[in-house]
Amino acid sequence: MPVLTRLIPSPVVVDIRPGALDDLAGVLADERISHSGRLAVAVSGGSGARLRARVAPQLPGATWYEVDGGTLDDAVRLAAEMKAGHFDALVGLGGGKIIDCAKFAAARVGLPLVAVPTNLAHDGLCSPVATLDNDAGRGSYGVPNPIAVVIDLDVIREAPVRFVRAGIGDAVSNISAIRDWELAHRVKGEKIDGLAAAMARQAGEAVLRHPGGIGDNDFLQVLAEALVLSGIAMSVSGDSRPSSGACHEINHAFDLLFPRRAAAHGEQCGLGAAFAMYLRGAHEESVYMAEVLRRHGLPVLPEEIGFTPDEFVRVVEYAPQTRPGRYTILEHLDLQTHQIKDIYADYVKAIGS
């Protein structure tokens, strides 16, 4: 008897709308995540702490933990502190660093996680990966998906606009990442999960083609949904392939080569995606992607985030070393320094400075 379907790892609740935070307790109770109200809540010292006064009355039985940052040590410390309690779930309330810490800590103590992000900076809010700083730099750790994701668009609008811009870059970079996956399939025979690819590609295209802007609730809704779908796509495929190709290799190279100067993850991924599209010969698509990123205030040239062209060439040359075994347009072309310089000069002419 053939298997006629498959189970998709995904949250039981995805609530994205203005005012969603005010119904958090109802979501937890209605979906049987926590009837008792015994919850651990991890918050940052910034946006999460500011929202505590608003959320705490809904969760009278909760124990609150303030997390200092986004390191592996912070996540391990949070898990150790929670061991003494008897909790139904862990709520991560804050930015990406807190969500990642909470994902790791929840996995370590065997609790379901409810992700309540306060910005849309990247697709980690619903992914099966926790990215945490460690003694070697930065590591990615496999974790379960959140059991619920609650995104209040009113809260998102209060976050610094650069976080929304970063999320746009991360979502749009899916389009380039899927092209890399397809290239690896053609050249190396790497298996593609068609469902994961479709979810990630359509998430990226929805953001790329949307006529709205950062100040529009309709656009923020689409962006939030795209980031959630990107995370689920990674769970479906079992790795980060649907959302990570040459674009992310370039991003990681920025982080590793220039750790004190690196820009936001999504900014670097968006720039990397536009350039990677040009590398693969999709010049018209690269130009259009650059136009959209510029419309939203995102960088498309390294100078716009404080790097020289020569530094960017170094980044592109180093990028394949950041993901050994991953095949993208960078590994396929295996470009030398002078070739990268020439292509970059053509890219600048194509998109306009």
C-alpha cells in the first residue's frame, strides 16, 4: 500500500494580525498548549521587557526569565534555570536572538515553544534552526519548530524599520536559494523536495511582487506569512536548503571576515541574492530584484553597508568556504579574483549606482 500523504512539521497555530498579542492567553488555552497557565516566558531586555507589563496580566501563573543576549551560553543558562519549574510551554517574546535562545532552551528541556516575535528581521522565527554565538563564532543548531507563532502587526510597526527591511531581504533571497538548489540537482543530482521548494519560492515571490511598502499592514502581513512559510519549508526539507544558497554564503562570509562591521543578516542576504542572480546569468531578474530592494531601502551595493568593492570581491571569493558541501552558483563557477571583479563591475553597470 503506497503512502498517500505525509505529515508536515508545522505550528498548530499561526496568528498574524493587528492586536494578536492581546489574545495570547486565549491561544494558549484554546489550543491546549497550556490549560494550567504554568508557563515560562523568556524576554529580552529590550522589546520583550517593554511588553511585559502588557502581557503579564494575561499570564498570572507565568515565570519570567530575562535573557541577556543571543549566545549558546545564554540558551544553556535559560534551560538550566527552567529545569526547576514544571511548565507546560516556553514563550519566547522578543527579537530574533531571544527566539533562537528560547528555541534551543525549549528543545533542551523538552518543552514546546510559542514564538512571539517583536520584529520581522529574518525567517528564524519559525525555522527548525537556532542560530547562536559561540566560542568559535556563530553556530546553527537543529531544534523543533515552534508549536505556535503569534505575530502582532501593531507591535511589528513599533520596531525600528531596519528590522522589517532585513526581513524583506531574507525573504526575497529565497528566490536565489531555490535556483541554487535546482542547479545542484542538475549538476550533482541532489534531491529536491518539491513541496519545500514551492513554499520557499512562493514566499519570496509574494514579497518581491507586492506593490505595498513597509508602512502598509497588507505588506507586513505578506512579509510575516512569507517568513513563517520559509521556516516551515526548512522543516519540510529537513535542512536550510529552501532558504539558503549563495546568498547566505555571501552573508556568512561578511560575518566571518568582518565580524565587527557586518550589517544585518537580511541586508547582506538581499545584496547576496541580487548579485548571485546576476552571476547565474539572470540579468533582468537581478536588476528587478535590485530595484525592489532599493524601493524598500535595502542595500544592493557593498558601499551602501560600508564595504569597498575590493572587500566585496574578497567576500564572494571566500563565501564557498562557509558551507562546505553545499553546491551553489559560486561553487559551480569557481571564479578567480579577477573574474569576480569583472562580473561585479558589470553588475554595478546593470543595476545603476
